[in-house]
Amino acid sequence: MATNTHLENTAMEIDARGMTYHDLNSALKGAVAGGATHIVVRNVNGQRYIGTNLNATVSLELHGTPGNDLGAFMNGPSIVVQGNGQDGVGNTMNGGEVIIHGHTGDALGLAARGGTILIRDGTGYRAGIHMKEYEGKGPLVVVGGGAQDFLGEYMAGGTLIVLGLTQHEAGWSRARFVGTGMHGGAIFLRGRIESHQLGKEVGVAAPDEKDRRTLEDAVAKYSHHFGTNPAEILNSDFVKLFPLYLRPYGRLYAY
């Protein structure tokens, strides 16, 4: 299907109405190859894999709701979504940033090993699953609302922060099985968490001075994009979840 595009001073606009995900991603790759550094995509409606495997300095501004695996395997670009995301945002992401002005589905940041993901509102199940660190760097994921069960499942690295700003009462969520299988990285929750919500592999502590600096930097980034007051957010109690074991299930595979 023909696209309605406009190119001026390395900026481009694409109308994605009626386009298949394959055609849209081909158009994006062609625009990047042609030197575009800022691409506005309008009428996005469920196209998958947008920004996947893009290794370039380019910003994508998406209007609508992109499909699954937004920014998968991405290394460098900036994606801003004026709408909601679906499942698998930042799947195996290596670098760059994804900023969602709405909420997301399940498996946010699946196996991400770098980059930044900021979600204005809440997220679904298994956020941060298999997040890891790679060659000295790790991902940062900040969720402004709540999160569902299995937050940080099998997490091996990086930083996952849930602020709970959209909850009716102070606190981040009533999710269960938080940190199940966790063996690296750190989870920070604004508010409190009950022991019955936790996986048996995680411990709970108050953030130390280094942790507070991490929180300050992350909340500043969140507030910069979404217009919140960082001082008000940080003037709250946070808890830190950390792994108790390096290989919590190693005994199941070792002889």
C-alpha cells in the first residue's frame, strides 16, 4: 500500500493506516537508510516489531497503539509512543530508549540487556522477566503505575522500578510471586510489600545511599518525560528487593 510521506531536513512522516507490519518496518528501515533522523508515524494500529533491530541514531514518534515486540533487539534509537504499548516492549533490547505515554501489556523488558524503558502508567504480568546485564551495562525500566504478578521473574540484572502513582492508595501493587527465580539486579518499589507477595528467592531492604542516587536519577528521567514532580515522588518510602542466591535453581540441574 502506498505511504504518505514527507521528507524535510532529515525528518519524515509516515501514515501507517492500513499498512502491514512488514511494509511499515520496511518503510522505516528505508527512511533510516536515506538519512532520516526523526520519523513521525501516525495511525499506528497493532503493527508488530516496530523499531526491531534498528541500529541507528534515529527517533521514532508513534501515534496510536503499536503491536507486540516494540523495539525488540533495538540498539540505539529513541521511540516515543503517544498511546499504549502491547506485550514484549523492549524484548532483548540492547540500547536506546522506549517511552510510553500510556500503559503496556505483559513481559515488559523481556530479556533486555541495556537501554531505558519508561512507562507512564501501569504494566501487565511478568514485567522485567529475564532482564540481564551484558558487558558492564544493564537496562533501566521505570513503571509509573502498578504491575501484575511475577514482576522481575528470573531477573538476572538491571534495575526495575515501580512507582505505583496511579494506585488509589499509596503503594505499588498487590501483585504476587514478585522476584520468583530472581538472581541478579535490583527491584525498587514505592510503598511497602508483604512477605506473602514475594518469591522465596528475594530479600527486602531499605535503599542505601547508592540506591537513593539510582532512584533520583531514574525518577528525574521519568518526570522529565511525563511532567511529574520528582521531589514529591521521592518523598515516599521505597523498598529494595535483591536476590538471595546466585543460582536459585542450580541444584535442580547439577549432579
